[in-house]
Amino acid sequence: MSSKTFLCKLCNTNRSFNKFHDYFRHITLYHADEPNFQLTCDLSNSCGVTYKKFTSYKMHIHRHHHFLLNSSFNQQENNDLDDIDQLSIQQPDTTSVDPVTVDNTDENIIYANINNDDFANQWDISSTNILREDKQINLIAVQQLYTRFLLEMREQHILPQTVIQSITTYIVNLLDIVVDLVEEQAKKKNTSQQPSTAVNVSVNDIRTTIKDIEQAIVFSTRNEYQFLQSCKKFFNYTPPIENLLSSNQMKKEYSYHISIKQSLKEILEKGEMLPFLIENIRDQINATQCDPDLIFSFRDCIKGKKIHKQSFLIQLYVDDIGVTNPIGPKKGQHKLTMVYFMLEDVPDPFRSMLQCIHLAAICYSKYLDNDEKIRKFYDPIVKELNDLQLTGLTINTFNSQLLFSFSAIAADNLAAHSVAGFQQTFSSGNFCRRCLVTYENRLIPLTDVHFIQRTYSQHEKCLQLLKNKPYIKSVFGVVGPSPLNDLHNFDPTNSFPGDAMHDFFEGN
Amino acid sequence: MAMLKEASGLRLITFNGIQNRTENFVYGEFDTSNKPPPILVKNLNNNYIVGSASQKYCLFRLFPIIFSDLVEKLQSFKIYLVLRELLDMILAFPQRKSWLPFMETLAINFQCMMVDLLPEKVTPKIHYVTEYPKIIEENGPPVRFWCMRYEGAHLYFKQIALQSNNFKNIPKTLAQRQQLRQCLLLSNCQFLKTSEEARGVKQIHMYQIDFKIKTLLIQRFGQQLAQFDQTLLRFSELIYNHIIYKQYAVYVYDLEHVEDIPLFFRILYIFKYNQQWIFIVDFLNTDGFSTKLWSYKVSSCDRLGIVSPNDLKYFHKGLDLYEVDHLHLVNLTSRLTKQN
């Protein structure tokens, strides 16, 4: 291979290189971000494809001519490890994961400059210390730490995947430079004072360790799949459950569920959660025992009397949100139906925190267009909640069974009506889900009339009537059975309390 | 809520006047985060007030203060007062069962007045308002199940959907990201953390402190504080147990027993001494309740005291002090009640 020389066609001066990796590095450093990048691969006879983008060229090289890069590494590495040429082998390696951005390559050049400089600066001593510490931990720990770091980057600061990749690249680059620095420093020491200090870490060792670390880092974050895998491994990541809604094979319509049981379990296994919850409930019970006039929560009310005293309350929330895609062929609004759940007994200082709200299910609203699909969408939730209410949950840190009970569904009026199976218009007929008021009657002062409350049995009768006479669209505003009917403690006329926010503050 | 604007638009003030007034009103420290956008002439013509739920609530609360000279002349202000009283009770936490019959009458009263005075504004929502006493009886305080925070959670998903710029299968992306986020939150050592956070730090010397406060501090913490060069850390804001304490803000510290009249104090200084938070407070006299402005009249009488954040029990949110006609007013957000 070394017999052949590589000529750079992009340079005006026709620079030539003896080794392919030098050539490749040169391309990466100087030509990657050129606007009119055009390169024909002429490494072997079968090639000859012209690439207009560096990324695709790089991909091609790595796919088809990887041995060229690799072999040159090996040669180098076997030859002499303390050689200055060492600096250069690292470069192609790092660029192999390089998403080519302008500043990235710029940065590379800067780094290269630093490397070539004769530096006698101060910050390398501290870095060696860190490296020595690094050596003692095993690679898995490094990988875990790194995944955690990326997770934080992505989920807390909400960065896109591409940024993550460039972070990886930078870190790998940084490590490379650190190694080079160490090496340089070591060499200097060697020349100045021959018998060095007692603790002596060979540059080779450092190099291999760093190499391993780099590999681990790159491997764990090479793509989305690898990242998810490492999250699974270290942080107990559970992917959302895919649920097929459509019955016909033609078009696959999925909804996504997250197991309520699983998330509850994970949260409650955090040490401080359970004591918090139990203490909060106990405080409230004590307060109401002293003063039975007070209302703190669902437990102190008529409906709450029926539930088990020791159980935690779970609240559901259903709503549609619209996400707008400003550009592209899929332009327009995407409506999503979201189902959240929340533990009601979280103590007051934390209740308002958004992380107390957990996702239960998510789906495109347009998929939920017939009864069967709606049923399929809500079925897993119902099943899980019933299970939680009947058998409870056992977790490792607490020795007895934890019981849960479903309290209510929070939703705005439209969502509540659609889930409960009431009419979805508010400008005619029986528009209230709690009583039998009609649109025309709303103008009668309440001192003169009293509207009959909807009850469970009355609602059942309406449903029966609808079932028997399919040609009737709605009876007293009832249009169909609710998909949550099988849920224990659920009553369509009663489980949807009004929402103070929407009733008082929204609209005019 | 918009009906009030219209009623006032009928006479007394022009649309431009309303716009000016809402534009120039100085909201208090705590209310600025929910500062409603000014009501524009355009909005008044369209009968629609822009703003989010919390902004509208803020406007609703401060309405009599903003338009303090007009409200008494308005007919529809009666409705406002009834609704305000009802809302104060509905949003209260904890609530009392003994309030329920009164709320029922208020709700009926409100509905009748609406039908009477503004029949074209009787939307289904008015009907829903009348159902709250029953809902509370069955389900407990509405703030426990209102959508405010859930809607806040939407923001996260919307942000992600836009950020990822991937609109192929949004449900999957969102569910996955949510799970990843869950991983992150659970990998933190504590899921729910109480934190202390302070802002606006300044170091001050004892000799800079007012004489009265100095004597107070010396009484409590002994003579070593009296030294000339002793320094204290002073803060302008403290977040303790998720409650924000701000300098010059007003807090409720107790309730007068029978009538549930709140007693207020105003924080003058926040100090930290020996790892302890100290508030130098000015206990305010509650002079009375102004129905017209639906707020408590308070006055200062120079009773200073030292309070630590752990002593506060009742109503934790900071309140703003407004001044109308040389009266200092505190506008409460909901009715408070004391445990026996």
C-alpha cells in the first residue's frame, strides 16, 4: 500500500501523501467543509463513484476501504509508540464518528495546531491525575457515567440527537489531546531527567486505556438504538408498549402505552417517596379527625367514603393536544390524545411539579374514530388500573401490599364528554354531564327550577335504549357507552368533576 | 369575565382608556409572572380577552384594584362580587363542609343575576359554575383535580415534538422521550427534593443595620452580634421548601379564630446567621375588609419581629401589596381556614 501515493485533487498545490490515513486526515481537516466538495474514489478498480458530500465519502471509505485505514493504524502502532507521528493516527479515528459540521472541523484544525505547537503550559499536570484515577474504574462505569451525561443533555436540556453526536466527537477529541499532552510531557521529562519518579505509568498504558474508553463511549452512543440499549442496561429504561389499534392489515395504526404499574413501581421504589406519601395521608386523616368539617381530598367526601382507607389515589387526565409542523410535506397540525396519570397523595409542596405527572398512553386523535379503536386504546389502562385496585402492588422496599384506588378523571369539558360518551356539542340539547339541563333551559333562574341529577341507573337505562334502538343518535345527551366502563369505581355521570380552570378562566 | 369590560365600556371610560390603564398598571412582584397582556381596543371590539388561564385569573383578581374608581358605578359589579366570593371558596384548600350550603346559595344567586343582567352571556359555563358545590361534596377540592398543571405538562411534549423535528410518528417519539426522561429523573438520587435557594446576596455589617432591628437581633442571638464589624448575609429572595420569600412581600401568618380573618406580616429583611434563615418582619394590622376592592386593608404599626420560615403554617404563597387611595391592600387568592 505504501508504494502508492495519494494525490489530493482538491488542493491547488497537488499535495501528495504516502499513506492513505494521512491523505484521509488531510481531506477531513481541510476539505470536509468546502462548499463544492467533489471527490471520486479511485482506490480500487471497482470504485469510481463521485461523492459530493464529505459524509457520504467518509461512509464509503469506512464501508469499503476500512482495511486501508485500519492497516495503517496497526502498522503505526506496532512501529513505535513514542513517536511524534502518533498524533496523527488518532485523527482519522476520531473523525470516523464526525458529523461534519463547520465548527467541528475548525476545531479539529485548532487542535492540530495546538499539538504541533511546542507547549510548556500548565494544565497538563492536573489532567494526568484524572487519568490515573480513571484507570482504576472499569470501563462499564465510564460508559454508565457517559450515558447519564448524555441523558441529562438530551432530556433535561432537550437537545436533538445530532448535537449529542457532536458532543461525543468533541469528548473523544479532547481525550486524544489529553493523551498527546501527557505523552509530550512525559517525553520532556525523560529528556530532562533520566531516572523519573517512582510511580510511573507508561504512555502506552494510558493510550490503550483512553482508547478503550473512547471505544466504549463511541459504541454506546453511535446511534439511537445503541443509546437506548445502554439506557436499558444502566437506567432500567423500559420502552413504551406498542399497541395495534386497527383491525385491518392495510394500515397499521399504533397507540403507545407506558405501563402504569411499572412507572409507579419505579417511583415508589425511590426511598423517600413512600414515607412522604404515607405521612401526608396520615396528617390529613388526623386533621380531619380533629375537625370533621375540613375537606382535604377525595377521601373526605361522599364518594371517597367507599374506598379503602389505606390506599393511594390515582387520578387520570385526558386531553388532546395539537402539535404543529411548520414545514415539510406533513405540514399541518397533528392532534394527539394524551392520557396522563398522577398520584394524588404527593405532598403539597411537590404537587405542582411537572415530574409528578406521568404519561400513561398516547395516540393520534384521528385513529380514535370508532368505538372499537377507542376501546382498544383505553383497554390496557383499564386493565392495569383494575389490577392495581384489586391486587395492589408489591415493591421491594416496602413489605406489605400497596393498594391503589382510582379517584377521578380530570379533563376539559370536550375531552370529558368524548371519553364518557356524551354528546360533544355544548350549544344544544343536554349539554351537562351531571344533570339533565337543556340548552334552552339554561336561562331559567335556578330559584325557579331544579334540574334532575344524572344517576348511574338512569345512565344505564339510556345506554340500554341506545343499544336496542340503534337508529337513535342520542338519549338525553348520551351517545354511547364509555370505554372506561369496566373500570372499578368509575361512573360516567360522576367521575368527571368539572374543571375549575376551564370553567372560570378560559374563554370569555 | 369579559362582560365586565363591556359594561364599563358602555360609559365612564373609553376603550382607549381601558387599554391605557391595563398597559400602565404596575403589577406586584408575584403577579408579574402572570401579568395579563393589556386589553386592546381590538379585543374589546371582538369581545374577547387574550391570555392564558393564569393571566386571566390575575386580571380577574386585580380588576377592582385596576379600575377602583369605576367599579362602584357599574351594575354588573354585583355579579363580580358574587362570583369572586364563590371562586375564593372553590379554589380554597382545605375547604370546609359547612361552606357548602352558602356556596350553593351564592351559585344560584350568580346564575340568577347573570340571567337577569346579561342574558346573552349565559353560556353552558355559567351552568357548570352552579354545579361546583355538588362536585366538591362528592370529589373534594377542585384544585386537587383541575387541569392547570396537566396543561403545563403539555408544554414539555410540545417542546420535544418541535425540537426533534420528526413528525413521522410523534406518539412514539414522545413516549420514548418521556421514558428516557423518567430514567434521568429516577437516576437522580432523590425524586422529590426540597431545596434552598437564595438570590441577591449582599454582605452587610452590623453598623449598617437600623438600630431597632439591631436590638431585636441582639435580644435573640446574644451580644456577640453587637460587635461593630460583625457581618451578616442579606438576601433579597429565598426559596425555601418550594415557597418563595421575597423582601417586602406580604405573608399570612395566622388567622383570627372565629371569622377567619388573616393576619399578615411583611418581610423587611432576609438574613442568614449561623446557617439559619431569619426574617425580620413587620407585623401588620388588619384594619378591615373592603368589599368593593375585595381585599384586606392593612396598616403598619411598627411591630417588628423575627420569624423563621419553619414557623409559617397557613398560606404559603407570597402576596403583593397594592395601594389605592392611600390604603394598603392585600388581595388574597382564596379563602383560608384554620384547623382546630
